[in-house]
Amino acid sequence: MSRGPRVAVIVFPGTWSDRDFAHAASLLGWEARLVWHAETVLPDPDAVVLPGGFAHGDYLRTGAIARFSPAMRAVEAFAAAGGPVLGSCNGFQILTEAGILPGALLRNDHLEFRCEWQPLRVERAAGPWLGELHPGETIRLPISHGEGRYFADAAALDELERSARVVLRYADPAGTVNAAANPNGSLRSIAGIVNERGNVLGLMPHPERAMEDETGGSDGLRLLRSLDAWLVAQPAVAERRL
Amino acid sequence: MRWLAEVHVRLRPGIADPEGQTIAGGLRALGYDTVAEVRAGKLLRLAFEAADRGTAEAALDEMCRRLLANPVMETADWELRAGDQDAEQRA
């Protein structure tokens, strides 16, 4: 491999985690390209990140305006072609508004904004964003949101479970999923899901804020590093980078 | 011609509405203990141009479907009336 993965980080007006992702990329040996939301073409990325924040002020609904930003048409095409896409926090909200992932994120059930370290149970460890994790393990990532209550109707939830697309659930430090460990009232304690193909991950927690043990933990580094091995295993991508 | 619409966006029935519950709690704390439920929503007022009522209704339906409400969790209904341009010009 002649270079690390090139990751396009989409920046909307009001995005706040773009520089954290750029810092995370530097620790991982990735090349981060910040892409303004008004761009219509992506810089030939290996992966796309939709970071957290409050795109367009989160007016009307979280992500409702952002999903129509010009860059999102390119992101949708990239995702549809199987490209790895990660949406964290506001990025997850944008992915659901765009219909790339099912469901919606509603106001936290207690109305508080929660910014804290949160244990998560890994339900599935496969694909570009989770391959380095282990099913059943408990990881810790920061959450930082006021609107993270995952909602989908019962049929959609059952389909997510049946197809093993619920990948992260809020848990207590021992890894037990229960109501007390659920920080926002998400149905079935859902913290992260993937699309049918598994290339698109949406999660409310912030892996880019868990990169160094000196600042509280590095499970985000393990999660994001999954991309490296996954890309190497894709012949087309590996060939392009020679 | 000009049309004026009021669009009401509501959470679908059965979806927990903590904002409405909190408002209901506030009312009960003021002594309005007969309040059984409050549901919070959004009121959007639109002014727009359309050739006739049918075109205006179709445009409103489309705006609600594409942006103003998320059908996963919300419903939208609206009231539409012809705008009085003469009155607006006098104001």
C-alpha cells in the first residue's frame, strides 16, 4: 500500500467534529480531506465520514436540511456503490433523514443533553467499521447529544434484529443491556446500526473522541482502525492504491 | 396568485413525547390537575405562489412529504387559504 486510506469528511454549516476526525485520521495514518457540503464531487475517497454537530442548526429536525446538501448526492452514490460510510451523532441523524439507514433519532426521553462516557455492547463485528472489534465485548465511547433516542416502528426493529444489523447497544460497564444503562430512551437500547450491505454505519457515540488513553480511552481508535484491514481485503481498492 | 398555509407537524400517535409530558407536568404544577395529556408539535406558516388551488394543494403535499415532516415519526396536515394581496399591500 503506497498510502493510507483517503477519507472524505463532510463539513456542513454547524458541523463540530470534523477537526476531531481529522486528528483521528492523523493518528491512524489516514489522509483526511475536509469536504464542504456545497461540493458536488468527492475527492476519490476510500471512505466517507459524516461527523457530529448541528448541521444547518438542526432546524426543523436534526439532519433534515443537511440531507439535501449537494455533497449528500455524492455520498448517497458512494454508499450505494458499497463504499464505506460512517455517520456519527449528527451524521447518523443525517443518514436516517436521507433514508440511507432506517428509523429516526428523537429528543432524549429525559430532555437532557448528555455528554459522558458510555459503555456499549458490541453485537456484531464485521464490515469496514467494526471488523477489529469482538462480538459480545464491551467498549467505551463518549456520547454527546440531546436527540439520540432511536425510533423505528416494530416491524422495522424486528427486521433490523433479524438481519443482525443492530451492531451497538447501550450497556452498563459489565456489558448488560438494561433500561438503567440506556442514556436516551432508544428503543431496544440501539446505539448503532448498519445498512443491509453493511458498508454504512450510523452510531450516536463519538469514536473520534476516544483515540488516546491519555484523554480517557482508545476504543474509538480500534473501531476506526477496522477500515484499514477491510480496505486491504478489497481487491479493487488495493489495486487502485498501488 | 398568493396562497397562505398553516402546516401542523405532529409526532405520530404512540411515540413518546417527553416535551409534551414535561409541559403537562408544568400545567399540573400550576394546579391544572385535570390536564391528562399534552402533545408538542410544530406550526409552520407558508406564503407561496401557485396558479390555482389544486396546484397549491399538490405543492403543499409535496413539501410536507419531502421536507416538512418525516413520515417515520411525524404526520403533517394543513389549512390553505387564498392570500389577500390587496390587504398585504395596504399594510
